[in-house]
Amino acid sequence: ESGHAIVGMLVEGADPVRKVSIIPRGQALGVTFSAPDADRFNFDERTLLAQIKVALGGRTAEELVFGDITTGAESDIQTLTRIARHMVGRWGMSPAIGPIAVLPSDGMGPFLTGAPESSEATQRLVDDEVRRIVESAHADVTDLLRSHRGKLDSLVQALLDHETLDEADAYAAAGLPRRQASEPERQPAVTEAT
């Protein structure tokens, strides 16, 4: 959870971290709760990339700290993949595809249930662009966590000591000032490790 939280505290466009907990709940091994300062009805590319980076924070922290990865990031990977696919195939945020919707908004094809709306070549391009976005975000998060490893370790220790940190305590433990969210959001984002 510390990886999610540190990335959320540092990445431009991410919503402020409100609470971090390592207490397991249901399928989640912990939770990082982020919420905006005001409502948001649209998401710009920077905000969506920030959401992808925050989702990658936990898995990337595992890689850096333990030199290995676990299945704990399953829901995070599903979330960030969905965001990246929508950026590319629905919201026109890929220069390779442009402002064309090549993925159906309802999961249905134009004529038959499940039939694709675009060619195999276009679907491959979508997959390539999704991979490019995620790999670039992963590289950014890796660099960020490496350069702020001390802050990550401090937050880890505070969570081990207290299990749950509210906003003020989480930022203080990381040694970071709380910054205002640059864009409002409609609903709070919750990142859970499963």
C-alpha cells in the first residue's frame, strides 16, 4: 500500500491520499483511499495517466523492495488495463489511433454479441498502444519510487507501527507536504491489493 500512497502523493494529477491501511478487508490485503477536493465530471489524459501510475505503485514497490512480484496486484492490473484501453479505444488519447472510437462502449459489437467493431490489425494496434502506455507508466513509477525510496520506507514503517494512517499522518510519515488536487473527480478512487 505504501507504493500506491507514495505515487499518489507525488504524481501530478493524482488525487490526494486520504487514508492508507494494511488491515485486510475481504479480498483486499490493504487499501489506499484517494479522493478529490471537488467533484470532477471529465478526466483529462494527465489524470488518467496518474490513476494508472497509482495503480502500478504497489506492484512496482514489491519489485523494488522484494525483487519479486506477487498476485496481490491483480485488481490493480485489471483497473489500469481498463483505463489504458479506454484511453486508446474510446477516448481518442492515442496518437497512433487518433480520435476514433474503436472499442464498443457496451462491450457489444455492431451486429452480433461480442463481435468486434474493428479489424484484427486495429485491435493489435490498440493492444500495442495499451502496452506502450502501461510500460511507460511503469518505467516512470519505477524511477519515482527509486528516487523516493526513503519516503517509501518511512511510510512502510509507519504503517507497520500503526496499521492505518489518516491523510495528515500518511503525508507526515512520508515526509511530504499535502498538495491540492489539480482537477476535481466525480467519485473517490480506491486501490486495493488482492
